Amino acid sequence: MQVFKAALKAFFRHPIYLLVYVVWLSCMGLFMGMSVTDAPSEEYLERPNVAVINRDGGELSKGLASFVADNSVVVDIEDSERALQDAVMQERAHYVVIIPEGFSADFAKAAADGTTMPEVQTVVSTQSASVTMMDNLVNEYLNVSKTYSLALPDAGQDQIVKRTNTAMGHSVEVNVVQVAEAPPVSNAFLLYLQFASYTILLSIAVCSAVVMSRFGSEEISRRTGASPIPRLSANLQIAAASFVIMLVCWAFVSGLGLAVFGSKLVGVDASVIASGLLSLFVYSLFGLAFGFFVGQLTSNELVMNAASNIVGLVTSFLGGVWISLDLVGEPVATIAKFTPTYYYNEALHAAFDVSGGGFTSEVFVNLGVVCLFALTVFAIGLAISRIRAGKMGSWKGLSTKASLQSAA
Amino acid sequence: MWNTFKYTVLSIVRERGVVFWVILFPIILATLFNVMFKGMDEGAFELPMIPVAIVDASEGNAGDSFHTTMDALSDEKNGEALLAPTYVKNSDEAYRMLKSGETVGTITLDADGWPSLELSPGEGDVGVSMEQVKRTVLADVVDDYCRSRAAAEDIITNDPTALANPKVIDSFTERTEYTSALAITHSKTKEYVRYFYALLGFAALMAAMVGLTAVGAIQPNISPLGARRVVGGTGRSRMLVGAIAASWVISFSALLVAFAYIRFVLGVEFGGREGACVLGLAVAALMATSLGALIGAIPAIPYNAKSGVLTGLTCLLSLFAGLYGTPALRLADQIANDAPWAATINPAKQVTDLFYSLYVYTDMEPFFQTICVLLVITLVFSLAAALFMRRQRYASL
């Protein structure tokens, strides 16, 4: 067990990696998780933040403004160019309705005369489906107002607005169906585990690569090669140490998640949480395999950091843990299927599925694919290590050196 | 000084790890972003087809108007169909479809043909999920039907004389657009450009790796090379100026390469203000150099681990600049709004804001404000670095 102990010692001699990658990056996941608030389950609508700039004092404008307010999240914004730009830039308002001066009067007049109807101006910060639906609502309100304006030509605008409001007050009765017995897993915890794919890949890969590269460096591997411990045994011990490191990282990330989001998981079935953590564990195996691979490739810590980071970023983005794959095009969604993170994410979603979840066959199938990825990367790492070992141990190289020395 | 400059440049360019970090990394990441967001730009705003089950319990002709609406919404000839309705016999079957995920909702018509809606519960996803969008659209579409019908029935019951006017009847089904979109920002806002800006913020911090390496190489307590150089004839300050100038030149060049790649190869827009962008990059490189010098000068951390510290710092600060996908971007916006000081002291966020302010604002004032903030950050980093470097005692008995 000498090698095993030495490997762990090498790891703990680099507390900075433990701190920066395991602790620090997990905190990033925490921030992400804590930034989302769980919508109550009856909350089924996706409404944008809307600002109404009412430059008109008429009845219709007031009615429209209050209708919009009832159907969105209203933010107050000052009526100035800079304030509007700021609101749009910082996404405080996704949709701004500007009701121009004299709109109510123009509307009534145009409806009566049959001329072109006046328009309200809108500012869209980011085009999205919810903004489109908001736009539809504004049009709906004004369409119904127009109907009433035509039907009640002699009525005052207050009367028209009142009846428009009554009609627009109708809405369909909605029930959100609870398809499972237990409450679903908190979004915050899901997001934390999704982000953990980056954390865990990076921390395990870097930490284990540091250890492996220590033993992989030419001088040390010559020295260990000369010792009476069989090469296989030494390698297995290093592997065992790396596995322990992986366990430490996994346990830390899982424990932190449970500690922080535990209160939000009350009532959730234990098997659902366990299968989420199992998914993370299997993904950790991929991290370990990747760390092994990087450790064989280079012993330059700068390159190790960079390689792990870039693979972590690329797989996290492509795997759909940072951006919903619904939003990217079909080709990207196909490429995504070539990353282990995609299957990890799928496994998580299956584990946390609203209609049950837990240890379902879908979870295991996806985790199986993650295992295959881990095996593949590990095999490539092994091949590299064989090639390197072969080069180092060749008699030819040694004899050349020896003959050179004797010649000197 | 000139020799220090020259050899610092040479030695850093020959360091593979540094070149990888500061040049290759942003390019690889930018390429990835480009692949991902091109699709987002094209197809993201199309509303998806919504599968829905309909249980019709209406009597006589009561459900006719609803069916007409449904037919119009699911007619594929008429532009894009919004709904994909399946008529089912009873609510049990509709429930089975809802549970298995075949549909997102069930519409049940009562005896009078008024609809009610059952929706599947929300499922967590990153940012806004398509499922949530589908539920919203479905509820809105059915709401729209209810409102128009309520208005029509109200008029038929209370003001039957109004029906003599054919315009009124027409207006029941007529849909006029009353909104016109107004552009108030300098460029047409496309959200995905923000990821590229955040990437430049990340690249700027990564470029601190250059300053770190250069400064580490002249610190006698950090590297053996530094120890050797200090006993040489060149004064400390001259060496420092040379090393810092060289770091700045390399960081700036690396950022320029990344910028040029993003702007000209990938075609990401910067609001047509490329000149100002270059100025911004020059300041960002200065900030990066001072940050590198600061971390390079901290005596307590071993040299090898410093790159780890810098990486961790960069990752953390980039999170708050919105690099890591939709949730991170939301988090960054939220922080900028709730705690502006936290955004102000985050150099990654400031570099990101440089480009955003050029892209969004019509006037240049916010851009220069951000430049000033970055210069102040640079000054603070430099002063702190100088404190660490001055009058160090390297070995004492």
C-alpha cells in the first residue's frame, strides 16, 4: 500500500487544487441553484416582465394598462430613453408597451370612421415565445375594445372599457394535474446537480491528473519501475488512490447540495434523490477516466487545467446542462448526443421525472452510456500510457545513451 | 529593459500552456458558441406545435364555435399550425396521454361548449423550458377563445340591435395588429451576442496568465529563474517595466486575435464600433496584466499552484459575468441590478459590459464609464502587487 499512500499524499500536498476546484467550483453550483426560485406547482404560465409607459390619459389606455398589469410581472420604468435602454439591456423589462399621447381618442375616432386604427409601440428586449404571447394579449384587448366600440357607437369610452374589461376578465379554468404522488424535486437542486457536471468533471480530472502525472513523470516512473513492487500492483494502487479522490469530490459535492437544498427536498421520495446522486456518481467515473487520460497526456499543470476546463465547458454546453437543448437547432442537438454530459442530464431528468422517477430503467440506460464513455476514454488513456511506457523502457534508447556515455 | 522585454515575449510565446490558455481557448469556446447559437438565432422564436387532447361533452351545436377555432389553429395550410389536437372519448384516456407525456394538456368542453383546461405539471429545466412555453401558449389560446366568445355573447344578449351592423359581426372574428415594434437600442438586440461578450471577459482574465508567468519569472522568491535574474546587473524596476510591457503586448495581441476571430470569422456583431472595441481590449489587457502581476507576486502560494488560483478565480468571476449559459446570464443580470457594486468590482463583468454598452447604447458615455472603472481596478491591482513586491525579504537567518 506504499504507492497508494504516496499517491494520496501527493494529492493532499496540493490543497490549493482541492480548494479551488472542489470547494470553489461547487460554490458556483450553489450560486446557480440558489438563484432560481421554485414556481409553485400551480404556476403554469411563463409571463415576461413588462413595463407600461402610458403617455395618454384616456380611459382605454388605463384599461389596457391595467389588463397588461394583471397578466404579467409589471416593472416600473421612468419614461426616458436612457431608462428604457437600461431596462432593456439589463433585461428588467422583456417587453415594454408605450401608449402614445391621444391614443384613446384616436382609437375611438378611427373605430367610428372606419379609418386605420392607431398603434401602440412596443419594445422587445429579447424575442421569446412569452413576449409573443404578451403581444397577442395586447392585440386581443384592443380587438375586443374595437368590437365594443363598433357595437356601442353612442356609449362613452368608459362604458366601452368597462364592458371590454368584463369580457377580458373571462379566462379558462385551469387545473394543473399532479401526476405523481410525491412532490417533484426542487428546481434549485436539479440546477445544482446539472451544474455539478462541470464542477465534478473539472475537480476530479484535475486532482487525479495531478497525482497521475506525478507518478507518470519520467524520473519517478523509472524509480518505481526499479522497485520490487510489480508494475501492475503499483498502477492499481494509483488507480485506487484516484478512486478515493473521486469519492471525496463526489461526496463533497453531494453533501454540499443536500446540506444547502435539503430543506427544499422535504417530502421528496428518497429513491428519487438517491438516483440523482447515483447519476452524479456515474458521471464522476467519467471524470476519473478523463483525469487518467489527461494525466497520461501531459504533466504540465497549465495544460492540464486548460484541457480539463475546455472539455468541461464544451461538454456542459453541448450536454444541455447550461442551455436548454430545445432552444438550439437540430444539428447541435444531434452533436450533443456525442457527449457524456447529455446522457447524464437525461438520466437526471429521468430520475427527477414528475410522473415518478427514481431508479427507472431510463436512468440506468442513460447511465450505462455514461459508463461506456468513461470506458472509452480510459482505454485511450491506457493505450497512451502503454506507448509511453514502451518508449521509455526500450533497450535501444538505453543502449544509445550508454554508448554515447562510453564514447564521451 | 529592451532585452527584458524581448526575452519575456520570446519565453512566453514559447510556453505552450500559456499560448493554449490565452489564444486557443477563447477560439475553441467561441467556435462552440457559434455552433450552438446559430441555431438559436434562427429557430428559437418559432412557437412549437402543441399536442393537446380534447374531450367533447358539449350538447347539440354548443361546441361548434370551439371546433372552428381549433380547426383554424391546427390547419397546416394556414401558415404554421399551432396545435395538434387529438379528439378522445373520455377523460381517462386524456389523462393517460397527459401522464405519458404525449400531450401537455387536455381541453374538456362542458355541455354549453365552454372549455376547461388541465395541464401537465412543470418540469425543471435550464432557463425557460419549451414545456412551460407550450403550457402558456395553450392556456392563452383557450383564454382568447373564451374572451372573444364572452364579448360576442354579451353583445348578442344585451345589445342585439348592434348586430344589424355587419362591421360588428366581422369584428368578432377579425384580428387587427395594434402593436408596432420600436428599436430603442443602438443595435438590434440578439441575446446570444452576450455570451460572446462574456467570453471576451473570460479571455481577458485568462490573459492574466501572461502577466503571472512574466512576473513569476523575475521574482526571486517565486522561481529559481527569478533568483538568478535578481543577482544580475539589471535593476528591479527596469526588469519589472520590461516584463509588464511585454505581458501587456502579448495579452493585448491575444485578445485582438480572439476579437478578430469572433468579429470577422464568426461574424458576431459589435454594434459597428470596432475601433472602440480595440480601445476596450487594450484597457482589458492592462487590467489582465496587473491582475497577473498581483497573483504572481503573492509570496505564500507556490508558483505551480498560481495558475490554479487564477483559473478558479476566472471561472468564478466569469460566472457572474454570465458565461455559463442561460441561468448564469440571469444571475449576472440579477446581481447587476440588486447589488451594482458587486458587478462594479468584477473585472470579468466590466470587460463584458464594455462590449455590451457599445452594442446597446446609442451614446458612448457608458462605455467610457466602464473604461474608467477598469482603469481604477487596474490601479488597485497594481498598487497591491507593488506592495507585495517591494522590500521583500527573501531569506533571513
